[in-house]
Amino acid sequence: TGEQELFFEGEAPINNVYISPDQQYIFVQSEPSNQKWRIAIVDHKGDYILQELIDGTELAVSWNQYDPTKLLVSSFAEDWSYTSYLISAETKNMEHISIAEPFVHWLSTDSFVYLDWSTVGPSIVTQLKEQKKTGTVEVKKENVYFVDTFNDLMVTIGVNENHDEEAQYTFMNNDFESVLSFSVPHLTSFSGWMVPQYAMMDKEFLYFKPEYSTDADTYRGSFDFMATDMETGEQTVLLEDMDNEPLSCSNNANACLYGHYLDKIILLDEKEVISLIES
């Protein structure tokens, strides 16, 4: 209809917002002064549930998709040291939590995984570790450089042991049992490898596949937009000659917003791209 209404108005300029997986809560990050953050959780009506003032220059925020009332927030100081908090929208409680890595991916209601990068020197692969809320930590996989989690599934990316010019995508369930694995060419960067854009649908993993392996800065090829059937492992080329640009996909619409400004739509069934903006 084009109608607009005020949803929430904070006391300081809003820097960022993060919506919970069930869309019932919104984490609002505001900046009242230099190196200070006002963090708040509001409900779907825009009313305050919790509000706190913390120190820091940057924030990392991770909602728990298994318990959408919980999230983990890490606040960074200028020297990149950090303090982490476990926040509950249900109990309106915020507590300190000790973690070895501020960028985590939830694995259940009370555990998460992270890549344990060395703080001593540069490295291009590392260990995948699981930490429970009790503080127990366990190594789950070696020689990976990327991890992400979805509902009851996770993906890690490492280097193919037999072909070091290829990236190895490995999908596991939450018991760390391998479900599916495949290799694609990868593009190197100064600190390791570039991870092309991707999205997980209900039964398909969508991603951009480069034509060949080389340095990311000198790559002049295009990308194939691929769909991987998570049950059979079958790979399908949806679109050719694409650019590696951000994706935001909807299971309900069977479509993806696409582009640096998400100003285009990829219609998955029709295998076509439509611009949302008329030039």
C-alpha cells in the first residue's frame, strides 16, 4: 500500500539492527557517544524488553536460531580485545560469558561452534571447535577456514587434500556426521581464500562457483549460480555468467534478492534475474 508508520525511535542514532530468527525480537545497536554502545532488545511492536550501555568500538551479534530468545554479543575495544555477553529476551538477563573466539555459530540451544584462529602468528586453516554453555570445549574438525550453521546442518570449507587449487565444501549434521561433500575452484586472497556468496534453502544449497582458481584480485572470469540438492548431492547450474554479489533468499517465494543493494530478484524456477529498479 506504500503506507509507513514509526516502529521504534531510540535515544541515540541507530547504527544497526538484527532481527531474531522467528522475527519476534529486534536487537538495536545505537551509539550515544564515542566508544559507547546502547544495546536494546525490542519486541515485534517496538516496545523495550531490555536496554544496557556497554563499552566498545565494534559489536559482533549472533542470534540463536534454536532458541530465538537468546543471542551472543561481543564488544571489541580499540586493541581488538573483546568482552562477550549472553543475552536472554525471555528472562531479560545479560551475563558475561568466556569464549575463545568472538565470532560464533549456534549449534543448539546451549552450544556453538567457532574457528580457533591462532593469535601468535598468521595461519590459513585452523580447527573447528564446539563450546557448550558450561564452558566445555572440544575439537571437531581440522584444517578448515570457514564455517556456518543452519537449522540442523552446518557447512565447513577447507582445502581439498588432493587438489590444493580447490575448496572442499563439507556439510555435517549437528552430531558432526558428514552428509555431503564436493569441491569447487577457489580464489585466493592475501590472508587465505575468498568465500563466494551463498544461501541455504530448505533442500538446496545455492552458491556462486568461479570458472577457475587464481588470485581473487586478478580474477576476470564470471560465476555460475549453482544449486546443490542436499538429499542427492546433484549439482545444477541455474544461471551462467553471473557476478559474485550478496544474496538473501526466501523459501516461501522460491526467489532470492540479489546484488550489492539487493535491488534485483533471482526467480529460481524461471532461472531469470529481474531488476527492481527501472532505469
